[in-house]
Amino acid sequence: PVVVDYWAPWCGPCMVLAPILEKLVKEYDGKFILAKINVDENPIVSQKYGIMSIPNVKMFKNGMVVDEFIGAIPERMVREWLEKNL
């Protein structure tokens, strides 16, 4: 699975969420790949996936979005989301 974090450098909540995702990708040690897409630098990709609000995190399996969340949620909730989808 690939977890894609759609973010921007000016987005405060994105800066809160990023270290949580980076910590968990290390902790889960290969159970998922973390990709980060700067929406300002990649407007076509952002538009393709309907990104209207950031941070927006989507999980892809076999090239398809299987789940997502929007906003900076607490680490506990990110863990629950990962456990549900991995």
C-alpha cells in the first residue's frame, strides 16, 4: 500500500501531520510506502484526485484509492486508520 500525503509548505495543519506520518512509516517498517505531494508544485495530480482541502491523506492499493482522511488528526487516529486499511 502507498499512503499519499497531499500538503503545502504554507499549510499549518500539514506541518502538524507530517511528523506523525513520518514517525509511523518508520515504525511500520515496510508495511506501507509514504509519498508526499506538494499541491502547489503538482496541481494536475491534485486536481485528478479531487484535492480540495489539505492535508489530505489517501491510501492506494493496486492503484486504487481505498480510504482517505482530511485534516490533521491525532496520532492515535492515524494509527487506527492505518490498522483498518493495512
